[in-house]
Amino acid sequence: MASKQTGTRSKQSQRQTSSKPKTSNSKRTNQTKGKPTASRSSKTQRNKQVQEYLAENESIRDEVILIVTALTSFLLLLSNFDLCGPVGKQIKTFFFGLLGHFTYLFPFALFFFIAFAVSNRGSVIARRKIIGSIVLIFTLTSLIQLLEGYNGEMKYFDYYLQSAKNSNGGGLIGGTLVSILCPLFGTIASVIILIVMLLLCFIFITGKALLTLMREKGEQKLNDHRQLRENYAKEFKQLDMEDETYGEERRKPRIVNLQKQANEKVKSFFDQDEDDEDDLKYDEMEDGPVNFLEELKRRGKDKKQNQKKEVVEEPISVFEMTEIKSEQNDGLNSETNFSPSEDMLQEVNSIYEDELNRKFGQNEDNNEVEINTSYEVKNIKPLNANTEFYKDDAVKETKDQNVNVDSNLKDVSAEASVDSSSHMPEGNNDNKAKPKEVKAESGSEDILTVDQKLEPLKKYEFPPIELLGKPKANQRGMSDKDLKETAIKLQKTLESFGVRVTITNISCGPAVTRYELQPEQGVKVSKITGLSDDIKLNLAAADVRIEAPIPGKAAVGIEVPNKENSAVMLRELLESKEFNSHPSDIAFAVGKDIGGQAVVTDIAKMPHLLIAGATGSGKSVCINTLIMNILYKANPADVRLIMVDPKVVELSVYNGIPHLLIPVVTDPKKASAALNWAVMEMTDRYKKFAEYGVRDLKGYNEKVAEIAHLNDPAFTKLPQIVIIVDELADLMMVAPGEVEDAICRLAQMARAAGLHLIIATQRPSVNVITGLIKANVPSRIAFSVSSAIDSRTILDGSGAEKLLGKGDMLFFPSGYPKPVRVQGAFVSDKEVSAVVDFLKSQNHQITYNEEINDKIKNAQVSSAAGGASGGNDRDEYFIEAGKFIIEKDKASIGMLQRVYKIGFNRAARIMEQLSDAGVVGPEEGTKPRKILMSMEEFEQYVDEYV
């Protein structure tokens, strides 16, 4: 029962609860139906509040967006220049990989786009312009990437990596578009397509067509020009009107005065000559202007009078002026023209005669003219050599015709004297011309003899540059395409061995191209130098030289030979600005460097030069180039040459040029004497320097110039002397001790004295280029050699064994940290002969310094006598050993020990004595010495010196 009661209660409670909400809803509906106006007003108020709140929030939001955008753009800008820390570097890497070079402009573009979008919110046109700008940026990055170069083997992500690493190119976006366009259309067509896309984007952004814009601008300019021209026309018209008004006002009183004067003249004229005619009334003239010609016609004049000239205010053209003048000339020349009467002619003649008499003082009795002069004419005296009147002309004629004035001037002047009473002098020109006539007529054998004695030295005339050949016009180096292909191949070759590099620069020279590589962090330079053979194999090059690192640069240079070499002609260097502007008289244009620039140095600053290289590498051409530089640059009074050529055929062609002190030395024994003379000359110059208290040749010559007025022959200007030795090995074989000592002394001390050594050899061995010579000759030129050992002998380092020959050299002057690769200039034998023949033709008398010749001969004899006087110190087996060695044609110390049963020290001493005498050559390690004398020459030597 209880359960039933509880169930009924719960059901009732549910019914009650369900019935309550229905009553409430009904009440609400009734209330709303009763008050519709109040509910609508509350909704509108609520909407207004929401809109105001949203508007306030939108303005705040826009300001926040602009501030955040400005901050972001500023941080991006700092990141581009690595000024934003590690995070900035990552941001820079990302955006450079994405956009490439456009990353520098991206911060500005980002701020502009967002500011434009915020200020034009909801505008469809603004959205279109932003889309067009984004497409413009993509197109611009693609064009930048295409200009960097298209590589078909690169993938999409490779563009990102390359641009992020090197901060260049067009990034991933530009590379993607380039990778799509280039395979389909090619490089040129892709460039054109991208340029057209840029124009379309510009039209889309501006909303104006380019042609329409250009037409509007042109019409605007045309309208402005027309308006300006109209304004100028109005101004000019106004000015003309003002001038006309002002001119009329000024001319009125003047015209009235002229009319009055004319009327008075006409009246007086007709009053005298025409009595039967009515007089002109003065009253009529005052009434108004009278036409002068009409008045003459009215009076009945028979002859035609001058036409009236009217003043025309309007401008007359040039053609009208020409017609007027021609008509006037025709009128004057016609038969009906005015002809003067005899009375008028007589009157004019009398007037002119009176004027002539008044001005020129003519007598009335006769017509002779009496000349009034300001000086008294006297008799002409015989010419004298000291006459000041003829001084300048006599000097000029002496230079031109080589006539001795002092010896024959008295006789000639006596014959040329003229009687002053019979002939008057016509002018000064005849007096000045007389010495020329006298000298032309006078000429005898005696005069020529005197002139030959007094003939001054001819001025040195530099050889013309036209004697040298021009470079060939069709010489072309490697193209840009070949250079880029080789650079990519080189980069891939190194990457295949795990060496990642970036090519920063390419320098193309006449014979070699250098690729400058910048390795990544952590890559050893030795790893690159160890791959030289692999690089040579992959590039199929004749040889490759690696310069690691390049002095002054954070890069490694790989020098690859060009496919086609271009010759460097000497004329190019002599015409270069570097050579012509060089102040030194002994400037030396070596050649062109790896970048094609002329390399010019000063021999005085070297101050001595060693040239070495294998046969055919360009050593002799280099010496000829050096000599030609001096011939084209220096005067013989400033620079003199001494040439030593043991090979006889190399430098003998220069015999006869004015720069030579002595003829070209070809005897090796005489060459050592010439070097010893240079040592004596150096010592003598230092004594003179000490006497004058100067330190070098320049100071001495300045002192001599100061006392030049004393004309003391003991103190004359000293020239620089360049001593050229073409083959050092031959000299070292004949007299190694004397030659080495002389070279060392000159190399140590001769710089300040103005003596400079140029030593060349084709045997770069240690017994020729000794340690003493290398230590005292700081400047070297190495041509192609066979091994790295020879390169180290010349340069103290390897590299010359990689050279190509034909003038390819390593130039290592004093002051350079490393040798520089240079392509030497070329001068042919024909060009050398042409220049020498020109100099010989200008210098007819070949004059050498005989004193130097005598000193060299005396030094040679004294050295030989010194060797003979030292014969007492020679071993008793000296002669026998010399004959035995010449007979056997073999020289070794062991052989002398066995044959003569002597010890090693004595046999070595005999061999050294034979070497000093020139019987055998110097030692060559384990090889036997060379025999230099025949049996007849040895016997002659024994007879003379032993």
C-alpha cells in the first residue's frame, strides 16, 4: 500500500512540474505580444554597442599589426647583415635560400604589403595589386637566378642550398621557375618570357597600359611645349610693340632735322645752277617732308641721280639682301651708270696730290719721293766674325751646313762687300740673306776637314716603335662559356673527392687561366694540393699548378693552361701606360700577369737579376727583351751596357749600338777580366762618392751638375752600367773562382754605384748557381725546367717544373712574398736586327771606350801571369797529368792516384790546379770532369805560362 501511495505521489509531482513551465511560456508570449516596440529598440542598441566595440578593437588590432610588422621587418633587415645574433643567421639562411638576392628588399616589401592591406581592408583592387606584386617578386627572383647561370643538373632543393650558402642567386622560388622554363624554352627565350611577365605585372599593379601611359605623357609634354611657345610669342610681340613705339618717339625729332637739312641743300643747289626755275619756298619745306628725287625730276635734271634709300622697319632675309646687292652692282656696272666729268676728276686728283704732298713730303717741282728715315745710311763695312747683326744666323747656318765661319769669313765678306755710294740698301732682309749666300758659295776641302774635327756628337734618336711588330688582331682568349664550363668541372672534381669549394674569381691570362677557390671551413689546403694529378686528369690539361694560398687573398689558385695561347708582343708593353710613365731609365717590361696586366719593374731596385731555365724555354728572348727595353727607354749618356756572350751567337748582333762600352765579349777568359774591371770601376766610384760625401750614384750626379760650370774633365756625370752575362755555366767552367768572386763582390756592393748584373744560365745546377751567388742575387726569373730540384735551385721552391715554356715564367723580384706567374714578351730576331740597324745608321762612328779595353786586356794578362807565377807552387806531375788526361779523354782523381802512385790529397790538388788552368771543368758529383783543352792548346799554355 505504501508503495502504491508513493508512486501516485511521484506521478502527481511530475504533472505539477510539467504544468508550471507551460504557464510561464504562455505568460512570456503574452508579454511579448503586448510590447513589440520595446524589444526592437533594445536589439538595435545592442547591435550599435557591438559595432562600436568591434570598431575600437579593429583600430587597435591594425595598430598592433603595423607595429609588429615594423619590428619584424627591422629584425629581418638586421639579420641580412649578420647583426641579429644566431637567430638572425638562421633567419638569413632561410630567406636567402628561399628568395636569394631579393632578401635584401624583402623587409621593405613585407612592411609595404601589410600596411597597404591594412589601409585598404576589404578592397578587391588592393588584393589584386598585392597578388600582382607577389608575382612580380617571383618573376624577379627567377630572372636573377637565370642571370647567375642555368645549370641543368641542379635539382630544386639545390637552389635553396646554394643560395643559402653563398647568399646569391634567386633562391628556391627563382630556381623552381627557371627549372621549369629553361628545359622547355631555352635560356634566351626564358629571359624574354620573364621580362614580358615583369611588364605585365607592372601593368596589373598600376592599372594603366604602358603605351597609354607613354602616350599621355607625350601629349602632356607636347601641350606644355605649345603653351610655352605661345607664351613666348606673346611676350616677344609685346616687346616688339614697345620697341616700335619707343623707336618712333626717338626718331621723330631726328627725321625732322634731316628733312630740314636736305631741303636747305636742295634750295641752295638750285638757287645757284637753275636761275630760270622757281626757287624752292622755305615755307613749303617746313610744311611737310619733300621727296628729293621728285624735286630733281620736277626741276628737269637730265642725268640720273642716286636712288632714294628708304628706311625699312620690317626685317629683310638673307636672300632679299643678296638680290638687293646684285641689283645695286648691276646698276653700277651698266653703261647708263653715273660717269664723273673731267672737272670732277681734276678736282679729285688735285685733292689727292695735296694729301700726298702733305703726308710724304713730295716736292712741287718734281715727282721724286724723298724718304725720311730715323737713321743715317753709311757705307757697308766688311763682315766680321764678331758682328752681332749676323750672330744668330751664323750659328744656325753652322749647325745646318757645317761651315767654318772663323777661318774664311774675312775673304768671303771682302768679296761680298758693296759700294754704298752706288747702291742703297733695300731692307734688312737682304742683309740677313747674305750670310746664307756666302756660305752656299764657299766650300772647300780645308773647311770640311776642320768641321770634321769640330763636329759635335749627334743627339741620340730613339728607335721608332713601328720597327716592332703589332700583335695579331685575331687572337682570342677563352670565351666566357668555356671558362664557366671549366669552373663547374673543376668544382665537381673536387666535390667528388669530398672537398667542397666555392669559385670566387676567374682570371684569364695570355696562356694560363687561374681559378680562385674558397674552401669550406675545416678543409685543409694540403688536401687540395694533393689532388693536382686528379685535377689534371679530369680537366685533360697539360699541367696544373696550384698556388695555395694566393698571397693577400683567402683563396687557393689553380692555374690551368688555355686551349689557345695568345702571344704577348714587345710593342704592346712598350706602348703601355705603365712603361711610358715609369721614371727609371732602366725600366724593364717583363710581360703580362695572370690577369692580362703589364708587369713593369725597375732593374735599379732589383738590383741584380738571375735568369735560369731549360733550353727553348724563352731565356734568350727574355734577355733580348730586356736589352730592347733599355734601347727604347734610356739615352747612352745615362745607361751603358757590357755584354758577355760565351756562346758567340746570341748577343753579337748588338755590336755597334751606342750603348755599348766595349764590343760584345765572347772569350770566357776575357769575360772574367771584364767582371774584374767592373769590380775596379765599382771601387773607383765609391772613392769618388767618399770624396764628395754622397751615398749613391744619384747624389754624385747631382753634385756634378752643381759644379758643371767649372768644366773640370775629372768630374763628369757617371752613367748606370748594366752587365749582361748570357751563359754563366761557360764562365764557371773556365774560371769558377774568379767569376764567382767577382759576381759576389758586385752583387754585394755595386747597387749604390750604379752597376747592375743580369746573369742567365741554362744549367740551374748547384755548381753553377752557387750558394754565394744565390745569396747575393735576390731577384730571379725561372723559366720551364725539367725537375723540381732545378726549380728549388733557382727559386728556393718548386713550381717552375709546372711551367709551359715559350715565355711562361715565374717572376720573383726582391720584395715579393711569392713568385708571380708572367707570360714574357716576344721579340723576333728580325725586329732586333731592324732596331740595331736603325741605331747604327744614326751613329755612323762606332766609338768604344779604349781605356776599358786596355784595362780588361791588362787584367787578363796579369791574371794569366799570376797563374804562371804560381807555377812554382804547382805539382811536379802537373804537366804529365795534363797530357795524360787529355790523351785518355777522362779526368778523375782515382785515375791519377793509380797512375802516379800518389795519395788522394795530392791527386785532388793536381786536379784542382788543372781546373784552375782551364784544362778540365769543375766537378760534377760522381761523374768524371769534362776535358776543355786539346793537346795543342795545352802545350801552348805550358809554353806561355809554365
